[in-house]
Amino acid sequence: MMLRALLFLTCLLGVPSYGAVAPLVTELNKHSVDITARYTGDRILLFGAMPGGGDVVVKVTSPAEKISIDRKESLGPFWLSGHKHVVEGVPGVYYLLSSAPLGHLADADTLARYGLTLDTVFAAMRASPPPQHPAAMRAAILRIKKADQHFLVLDDAVKIIGGRLFYVSIPIPARLPLGQYTIHTLFLRNGTVLAEESKPLDVDEVRLEHWVSQVAEEAPWTFGALFVALVLLLGLGLGIFLNRSRA
């Protein structure tokens, strides 16, 4: 895969640029991630060519999800779960990977227009019931997401070669939401977005793992009964085998 990326970049380096702004060209070393029982994480290589000198920002997002937040309340010397809030519209994964600090690439309005700030992410979230302290809830969500490596902002992740070629290694953690991810690449120059391109990345469980996960989520009682029955059958079969071996 790395050889393929190098050959692609070498070919792009020899292509002349006509006009001030040429199309942004990107490619992934693979377009899907298969989650199995032995999956421990992965990395996706995004590489491409940009139209002349400038900077690149890569935004990685997964489908929005619903999470629950419990607010702890003190009762004497004890801390107990208080109000529970259900927050919708939370991105499962939100990465901002750039070639320079985002604040140096564009003004706040431009960054917000293209969803390149955490404020735009939090603005799309909806909590029920509404929290009395929104800032504390945002801090809790951010802390949880960062701990799981699902929210990531790196201002030196995109590497630029020769002023026209670039690449970035996108981390895919071991525990991650499933679904179709969007990898959105933007080319900026002098604070203006001049070109952009999006590519999908499919992240899904495969075969048996997907079926087991689906049954466990949609019919937990059925899954539990089947699991217990399977364990009993295995125990019975092992007992018969050991008795025959002794005989």
C-alpha cells in the first residue's frame, strides 16, 4: 500500500498545473476497515496533490450517535448519580488533522462555516432534558471522547512535500463506532478555502462478528438464552467425551 501511494504521488508530481486553482486530488490506501474479534486498531493513509502552495485540513467524521451523561450529586460524604441527560447528534468520531494550526489558516467565521471547530460540533448536539450547566456537560463529553481517542485535533499531522503533494496517516482506534465515515479534505490559501474533496470510508463488523453483535443488541434475552444453551451443550459433550475416555 505504501508503494502504491509513493507511485501515485510521483505521477502527480510530474503533472503540470494549469491556472491558479486546479482540482484537489486525493486517494486512500484502502476504503474499508473490517472489524473482527482480533481487531486492535489500524491506520488509513490519505495522500494526494493540491493546486500549488497552501495548507491542507483533513476532517474525519462518523455518523452521529446518542450518548447518556449522568451528573454526579453529593449526598453528605457520598457522590450519587443525579440527573441523567440523553445527548443526540454527537459525532462518533471527529478528527481535525492539518498542516498548521487551524487558527493560523483561516478566521473563525471560515472555520465555523466548514465545521472545523469543536464549537460547531457542540452546537449541533441536543440534550434532553436541557442541562443547567451546558459548559460542564460539554467538558464531560469532550473528556469521554478524548479518552476513547474519538475526538482528535492535530495541527501537524498533514505532511506537505514539494509544495504540491501531501499525505496524512489517520489513526483508527480499537474501539470505534461503526458506519460510513466521511474523510473531507480542504485546501486553503491566504485564509480562503479554494478546493475540497470528500471520500467515504466503511467501518463495519464482518460475518460472524456482525451477526453476533446484531443479535446481542437487538435481542439481548434471546442472545443470553442461546449463549447459556451453547455452554450447556458444550459441557454435556465434554462430559460424555471424558466418560468414554475413562471407560
